[in-house]
Amino acid sequence: MRQSLLHRLAPGLLVVLWSSGFVGATFAAPTAPATTTLLWRYVVAAPLMVAVVLVLRRRYGIRYLRREAALGLLGQAGYLYGVFRAVEEGLPAGTAALLASLQPALVAVALAGLRRGSGSGPAGGRRQAVGLAVGFVGVALAVGPGSVAGTGAAGALWALGGMLSLSTATLLGSLWPAPGPPQERRYDVLDSLTVQSTAALAAFTVVAFAGGQAAPPADPVFWLAVAWLVCLAFLGGYGMYLYVQRTRGPVAVSTWLYLTPAVSAAWAWAMFGEELPLLTVAGFAVSLAGVLLTRPARQAPEEPADEVRRPPAAATARPSAPGGATPS
């Protein structure tokens, strides 16, 4: 069965759109605290998503809401808050990217341990381990050897905390089966984005009001940054993250993020005229080689992980309630 165009382009779109978040953060940084930016990012995004699902008459059970809310708090609120706070503490963006790039290896090791314990470990583990190592070397080259100089402990801890939060969400979404929807359809990326963004909005509302940082500035640059973050980083970046995770698995989606530091540097070069060192380009090439190494040499077509599996028509006299697993 031929793969769709979206399936083939999704990893590249993920890298480009996920990296765009650094551009939005750079736009907003001079105009407002990180907490304010994150709050208004979701003040705009979450009601928009809720309006769409209401028009489409989507319905969610309490078990699905609980699962997706937990993933949203970890994968969106926890990750973003950690990264933005790290930058506020003075951590260089390159160092933050380097620390965040520990995620693919962490996810792979955790999954390998869990699968080994259950006796279902995948083949090709050595090649995947080499690919992860090569990818991390590429990230270190792209970021540059001087990025770790003068790194503050507080900023590094915030960045590590954000990385651990996203890693936990990635693992949890893969190991926690989602209940089937009440209608004759399957849950998709729209459903996950809606519930997760609403949970993130609730979290940032509490943090922003508690810190007295809820009021937005009047600067139009701030609203340009919010629009950028909603359209490209949230709808595009997180949408592609969920899609690639569903169709290719948690290690694959994490490993593709190895390319984001170099692509973020390319964004900064194109948008702000920042220098694009040759070492960054070389690091991108090495990271790409590592990503390609983690891919299996021959991959059989897989059933989408979020498809609701139904019993064969001949097996039952009446259709049973749909059920299935939706890693996100």
C-alpha cells in the first residue's frame, strides 16, 4: 500500500514547524515574560480548537479526557514552561537545545527496558543505539562547543525538567491505551490537540495569575509572536508531533527532533540575520545521518496506532462498542 504524501513529508514538516517555536519565542522575549506569552498562546489556541470540535459535534468520555489532559500537562505545559524558564534564567538557546536533545536517547532507553522486561524487545537495537549516538554528536556540533560555557545551574535544571516532561508524555502516550470514541469513528490529532491545549491553558492560567503576569502588553510585536506560536508552533509543530508519533512511533518522533537545533539556527539566520556557522550545517548533516540510522532497513506497513479496532462482522451478531489504542 502506497504511503500518503503527508506520511512521507510529516517528519520534515515536524522539524521545520517545531523549530519555528524558537522564532516566536525570540519575537516575544523583549515584549513580555515567558509566562505571559505562554498563557496568551493558549488563550488564543484552546478556544479555537474547542469551537472546531463543537461545530463537528465531537464527543469525549471521561477516560479519554483524563488521558489527554495528563499528556497536555506534561508534553505541552511542562515542556514549554521548562524551556521558556531556562531561557529567562539566561541559558543560551543552543545549550537548551543540547539538553533537550537528550530526549530521544532517554525515550529509546526507557522503551527498550520496558520491552525487554515484557519479552517484546525489537530487533535492530544496536543500529538504533548507534543512530542515537551519532544524532547527539550532530546536535553538539550544530550547537557549538562554546555553548556550555557559563551555563547557569538554574537554567540547565529548567531545561532538563522540560525535556523530562516531554519524554514522560511521549512514553505515557505510547504505553497508556486510549479508550475508543463513542461514535463510529476514530480519535485523531484534532481531538488530542483540543483536549491537551485546554489542559495547558488551565495550567498557564494558574501560573500566570499566581505570578501577576497575566496581563498582555500592548506591543503589536507581542501579538505577532502569539499568532506565530499558535499557527506554526502549536497547530503545525504539535500537530505534526502527534501525527508522527501515531504513525511512526515514540522513538522515531523523538529522534527527528535531533534536527531542530540546526534548523532553528537556519530560522534565526533567515529571520534575524544571525550568523549560520559552517559547523552548524555540518552538525545538521551528522544529525540527519543519525536519524536515518535509527530507521529500520525494511519496514512493513503498519496499521495506524490510533485506529479503533472493531471485531469482524461475522464474529458478532451486533456491533460492539469501539475500542482501541491511540498513542499520542
